[in-house]
Amino acid sequence: MSAEGPVAAEDDGAGGKMPLLDHLIELRSRLLKSLLAIGVAFGVCLYFAKPIFGILVQPLVAAGQGKLIYTQLFEAFFVEIKVALFSAIMIAFPVIANQLWKFVAPGLYRKEKRALLPFLLATPLLFALGACVAYFITIPIALKFLLGFQGEVGGVTQEALPSVGNYLSFTMQFIMAFGIAFLLPILIMLIERAGLVTRAQLVSARRYMIVAAFAIAAVFTPPDVVSQLLLAIPLVLLYEMSLFAIWFTQRRRKTGAEAAPVEPLEEV
């Protein structure tokens, strides 16, 4: 009897039990490796901070604004620090995700690993896709709208003079908001796969999701209607895509279950 237990656990793919102290040591090791990856990437990105910021300001240049100012002596320095840190976290994310997976995976069964691994692999891809949408589509549209208020107003020239810190915050806010927003399908499919909600419940909650999308957009974007619409509409579309993806995966699982051969019962 005692010899069968470990074999069954090994066949199932789940790791054995570990003492709490071993878990904490393992967690510390994974955190140190993640911080080391961020530190190395930060050093490299700090060296290339100006070229990286030069890439970030291209939408502003394309919108016709060729000047940035800084009103505090240390503002430009801290902008380079923020650019380096922001870039380092994005570059080191695959390492961080890998360390997280190595910490969690030993405690999962083989079936759970197969279910979670695609979501883990899709996370950086969807975040990068959201960041690209923000950089190439949303930010140029928002800048064109916001810079359109320049001109003569009552005999006074109204001119936009954005600071480097203000523009960096504006850009990072859009990139992070869209990157996280594009992770919505993964979150919804995970909670559905975990059995916390059903597709029918998600469909019935569609109207509340629309309201929530506009509320989220109001919090995470600049306080103008155009910027809020540019985030709220993709959120609603991503929610609908999540419902379709859940329907498609459920259909595939159902088809696979029906096509599975049924073993005949042994005659007694």
C-alpha cells in the first residue's frame, strides 16, 4: 500500500509536499533571480535611455510638436531613470514569468500544467500587442486631438509646451493601460476554466461589463472623452472575443470527449 502512493503521485505529475521553510527558500531564490534580471536590464536600458525615449517621442513629433521642456533641474534625469526602469521591467518579464512558473509548476498536476502553460505563454504576447496598439494607434490619435486646441483664443496665442515628465507619464499610462487591458481574455478564460463563472453568466453580465469598461477607461486614461473611448471600446471588444474563445474551447472539449473511444466492459 505504501509503495503505491508515490507512484500514483508521480504518474499524476504533481510534486511532493514541501515544508514551509523550503517553500520560503525557493520563493526567495526565484525573487532574487527576477530582481537580478531586472537589475541587469535596468543597467543596459539606462545606458540607452535617451535612444529609448527618442522612440517614445516619435508619436509627438508625428503630431507636429517638436519641442519638450523641463521646468525642474532634476526632471530630465528622473525621466531617464523612469524610462530605464519601465523598459527593464518589460524586457525582464519573460524571466520573471519563467521564475514564477518554476515556483508554481512543481505543485501542479500534469493536467493543470497543460491548462495553465498556454495562458502563461500568451500573456507577454498579448501585453506586447496591447502596447503596440497604444503606441501606433491610440497615442497618435489622442495627441492629434489634444494638440488641436493650439491657436488663437481671444487674441491670445494658445501653445502646448509639454514637459518631458508629463509626456512620459502620458505615454506610460497609455502603454500600461492597453497592455493590461489586452490580458482581459486570459483572465476571463482562466476564471471560467477554474469553474468560478460560466459562459452563460458572462453573457448575462455583458451590460455590466460595458459600464465597467467605461469606468476603467475613465480611471486609467487622461480626462478627455477621446482617450476614454480609445480604451473603453477595445475593452468591450476583448470581452466579446473572450466569450467567443470560451465557446470555441468548450466546443472543442465536447467534440474531443465525444470522439474519445469508449472501452468495452469486461465480461465477468
